[in-house]
Amino acid sequence: MTGAEALAAAARRLQAAGIEGAARDARRLFAHALTIAPDRVTLVLPEPLEAGALAAFERAVTRRIAREPVSQITGWRDFFGHRFRVTRDTLDPRPETELLVGAALERPFVRMLDLGTGTGCILISCLAGMPFASGTGSDVSDAALAVARANAEALGVSRRARFVKSDWFAGIPGRFDLIVSNPPYIAAAEMASLAPEVRDWEPHLALSPGGDGLDAYRAIARGAGARLMAGGRLLLEIGPGQAARVSALLEAEGFARPECRQDLDGRDRLILARRAGDAGECGAN
């Protein structure tokens, strides 16, 4: 069987199983099974597949039919120009979260905090784009922190990044000129309606705090003022329909006029707020 024949058959199987983007996923899994770069797939399609490569491809396709995310099968996900290790203990980095990184890099910062760091993709991407800065990533999951540390080492920022086990601000000392977070925000009642790739394969602690989905924002709003330098920035990813409620939580804690930004699909995605005061002590100066 040639690579082209195997790839076409796999795409048909994935499509029959109801997988969105079946052809795209088949191609990524094909490259993974052959241990080649995705952009080299076309070059090997005319060639017969070795038995070992075909078996590896079949295993990967079977896992995808079971709705295991491609990133967990391959073990990585590209995000903001970098490749991050991904496991079942971490949230899969999403393209829309790149908006948060882009906003963070709009102004200089010297000390940042990433709450609920997961793979470390936000913290590491920010530090890669701000070579003089250092940062702390926190998470309640030891397994996620191990993944984040490995990613920081692989991407060359481990000397400027440290990782701490903490429930929001509980174990975090000091102050920062930038605090960012993509916290769990899915309401408990919405969990059942999530795609199987998310609901059945990603850590529920990283998806939902339970209840109305706002508990993480309440904790961050209460604690951020004491951890931000004067003029420091707070950037939060939010879910659809949460902008007004998250902004109100921040305003109640003294953050005036939070800004909401939309993603490429026009959905509210990011809240930006700033601690009152002179920004002279911040990297933003």
C-alpha cells in the first residue's frame, strides 16, 4: 500500500466516524507515524509504506476515532510559533489564546505571573518575546507543572521561568507588573455538551471550576490588586458571554474600566485591566 492510499483510507475512516477536519487530522497523524515533518508528507505519498509505519499509522487513526485529541496522540501542539509538549494532564493550547500572548507583548514587562499555567504555553511564549523578563507559572497540578518545566527547558527559557504549585495566589509571594491567566471558565451545566475530545480527554480542573464558571475569576479579582505593581496589567481569557460579569468582578475590586477584546470570530475573548497608580515602577514605563 502506498502512502497516498493509506492516507486516503484513513481520511475516509475518520470522516465516517464523525471527525471534523478528517483529512487534516489524517495528514498530521500520517506525518507523526512516519516521524517526518508535516510539510514532507506529499514527498512520500507515492512510496510504499513499510509495515512498521503502516501499523503505527493504523494505531494513531484508531486512537483518533476514539476521539483522543491529535495533540495527545502526537504529544505536541504548535502555539505562537513554538512547539509545546502536551499530555492528558494539560489543557490543549488553543489558537484563540494566542490573542492573550499578543496583548501581553504589546507593552514591556519585567516580572510576570501566569496563573493556571498548564503546559506553560502562555508564560513561555511571553518570555520568549520579552528576553529581559522573568516569570512565574503556577498550577495546582504537579503533573502539569512537570510538563511546563520540560517545555521551558526545551524552549530555552528555563533560567527565567519558575514554576510553583499554588491555588491561585495562595503560594505566590511578591508583586508583578503583568499577571495573565486562561483559567477554567466553563459552567458545570455546560460540561456535558462539550466535544468528546475536550470532555473526555482534557483535565476537568482546567476546564471548569463548577457552578456558574466564574469562581476562578472571583479568586483572581480578589487577589490581583495585592500582587500587581502600580500601573500593572491583568489579562484574562474569558468564555463567550462572560465579559460583562468578569468586568463587574474586577470593577468591584478597584479595577476601573476593564477593556474587552474579541477573537477572530468576533467573540468576546479577552479582558484587560490595570491597577491604579503611577506605572513608573513597572516594565511598562
